[in-house]
Amino acid sequence: MPEQPSTSTGTTAPERTLHGLLLLTEAVVELCLAPLGQDVPVLGLDVFDRPEPGAGRGDLLVAVRVDPRSEQALTLVRAAGRDGAAGVVFRDEGAGPPNGALRAAAAEAGAALLFRHSWVDWAQLIAALRAALEVAGEPEATTVPLGDLDALAEALAPLVGGAVTIESPHSRVLAYSSNNKDVDDIRRDTILTHRVPPDRVEAMRKNGFFHRLRTTPGALHRRPLGDVPERAAIAVRAGEEILGSIWVAPTDRPLPPTVSDALQAAARVAAAHLLHDRVRRAGQREQVLEAARALLDGRGSADAPARTGLPPAQPCAVLAIAATSESPDTDGRLARTAAGHCTGQGHHALATASPDGARVLLGGLDRDPRRAAAQLTRLADSLARELSQDPAHPVRIGIGEVRDRLDLAAESRRTADLALRALLFARSAQAAARAFASVADLPDAVALLHALDTLRDAAPPDSSVQRLEAHATRTGEHVLLDTLRAYLEHSRDGAKAARALNVPAGTFRYRLEKVKKVCGIDLDDPDARLLAHLYLRLTDPRR
């Protein structure tokens, strides 16, 4: 039998109790109150999405849509206690002490009260809790503190009979065992770069090794073949979710025949450690991004610049990115890709998702303003090409003005947003050909945007163009708005306007006459034309 990890000393794996769950998920959820102690068993997870409260005995209830300061929250906590639930998780209440009434209700009901950290969304929290329930309660133990992956790799090496690396699902090295004996070049390169060499990743993807690793419940043992050295590997799982993998390389002798069995025991031990490490890293990343969001919004505290990890006293700037695809960027892919590209180009960068795309906060720019501006132009150019590889869905990038310090990032963000608005708003052929621009590049479009913003709330309530808009809304004849817009945009040239709308000239003339009849606009009146043109540009859905 292979030697098993010690169970006589050290720290036991987290149990399926409130305490065990918190050990694994402390970076995403915080305990406020545990009236019955932390040894309460947690048997399952229940996401609250019903009109009436109710939970299974021993379940942890996740109150996704419940305001913790509402009467519904009190009702839910009382019902949880009555049903024997382990506790209830609410969203973070923000600044200030926890709701006294909610604490009192939880204490009386005997239900634990927990809060989701503000930098974590519900999907992340639920995934972490479910994964924690899968790995908690394993009987194995090690002498390694929970989440110390370096110590875990050292502890596992003698048990599996080789040199160990612990890797992320994306082949990044999270930890490795030290070894003074000879190892092969691939392991040496993997450790030095903290990633598996790209050519090896591609080879294992093509020959199906990664697929077998993900789908095989046990370990894989690959014998040496040519210049490809011997390896044993196993995926570390929480239920169906892959948390990472453990790889074993031979040192001065081939791997022992017991390596596969030993790896299965090692994977059970490693699951809790990898989950704890992943949740901790995710929490740290979210705190950094929250500090960046605060700076971009102009609400950063005095320590926000330092919390981003960007140079606080060096010049900074912001890039605002809009995706022109109609598919929403629901998973933040655009922000992650942008951040990876910018850091890959040698920049200090953090990227946050925005409603229409992403914003990239860049720090440590050149202190010379002209050289810093040139840095931004080069980066925007390469980033636009990277993000627009699908010609059908290009991106547009607004370049913010450089500011001297990181705490002035909100000023650069405002100019980046304005540049992006102008880029999307402008209708000239030159603007259409641009993938990126600064405010200085599009002065006329920026000036017009300022005028339109002023007009937004100042337009007369019963102008002819607003009567036309009301008619279109009531009847669905939005082609009349398009007709008038095209007529004005093409300097009252009906033939050009008809071609722009791809309709026959006769059809266009008929629609234009109907426009006049519906709203009574006098197209020979320059004031009426100016007001209509501005209003239609303001409400143009293409913006």
C-alpha cells in the first residue's frame, strides 16, 4: 500500500460545519453571529428564490434578493431558525454596524448570520460555498496549514516519490517542491517561468492529455517517450469543478509503481488547500479592483491608490473601451483580455468592467507628457487590434488625458469617456475609420456633444420634431424619424438620403411628405431644421 498522508498529527481537513466552511471561504463571506456556535453542521446550500421563506434542515440559506435591512430579512431569519437551517447569508450592509433588529432575530431564532463581502458577487459566492461543501469533511490530514501550497508541495513530494508541482487549471504554477537532485529541463523551465512551457501545453492539448486529465477520476501515469520525460498527474476536484492539478516528475530514479494511488490520496488532501487558496486570491483581486473602481469613480479613500498596487505618485491615464457587438459582455471577458494585453506590453494596468465594455487604469507612465501621450497611443493601437480580431465586432477606445498622480485618475476617466462618446457619436468618414481617439482628436464632435447635453433638458416640450417622435412611438412608424434624420444629415439632398436608407427615391419622397403632414415641420425654416437635427442626433439609437 502507498504511504498515506499522516492523520496522527497536524491539522485535520475542514469539517462540514459552519467553522469548516468559514475556513475555506473566509475571503468571500464573513460571520456576524453564531447563536449555536460554529460546530453546527452544514448539510447543503439553498439559494433563496421563493416568495415564501423556508429551508431544509442543516442548509445554509443564501438570500440573494433580500435586503438585510428589510422586514423580509427578519421573517427569513425567523423561518430559518424554525426550519433548523444552519444560517442565512445576506449581502454586505455597507458602512456601519450590522442591523440590530436582524442580529436580535438571528439570536432568538438560533440561526447563524453571515454577510457576503462587497467585492464578491452572488455567483462567485455561491460557487465558492458549493465547492467548499464538496471538499469539507475529508478524513485526511496533513501538518500543513490550510492554504499554504508551498508547504503542501513539500509535504506531498516524499509521499508520491518525486518532485511535485501544483498547477492552476490554466497550467500556471501555484507551488512546487524544492529538490536538489537532477530534474529535467521541462520542469526547470516550468518552475523558472511559473508556467508550463507553451509548446508543451499545445502538445498536451492536441494529443488529448489535458482532456483525459480533466475527465479521468484517478491519476494518469505517462511513461517517458523520446524527449518527453516521465510524468504522473491528477486533477484536483471539488465535485465536478476542477480546482487545479498535481504533477510529479522523477528525480534520480523512475517514479514508483505506487505513484498513482499516492496521487489519489494527495488530491483529496489538496482539494481543501486549493479551494482556500483560490478563494483567497479571488478576494484579494476583487479588493484591488474595488480600489481601482473607487479611484475611477472619484470616491477613493486616502489609501485607495496604494491598494491598487499601481505607482501612486507617477502619471496615470485611463482607456475607455466599448464593444460594438450586440452581445453583452456578461462575464467581464473584455476587461480581463484588456488587462492581460496591457500588462503583457509592460504596463502597470488594472481593468474593470463597465456597462458597455471596460476601463483600463494605467499607472507608472512616463513623466514627460509627450512621451506619456505617445505611450497611450501605441498601447491603444495594439489593444484595438488585439480586441478587434473579429472584423464583425470591432472595439472603440477613448484615450484619457494623462494626470500627474493616481488619485487624479477620475479626471482622466472623464476625458476617456468623453473621447469614447465622441468617437461613437461622430459620423464623418475619418471618425468611422478610427479605432481609438482622444478628446483632442475629435474637437468638433466633443463640442457638439456638449451642446446636445445642454439641449437634453432644454428642448421645448411641443416642438415639431417631438410631435414626430410621439407619433412614431404611438404608431411604430420609426421610419419617419429615420427619414427626417437622413434628409437633414445629407444636407436636404433627397437622392443621397434615399440611397443612405437603401429605399427608392419615390418611397423616400412619400415618407418625407408624411413627416411634414404628421408634425407640421417647415423644412424651409432654418431654425426648425437646426432644432430637429440636434434633437435627432441626441436621440439617435446608433449612439
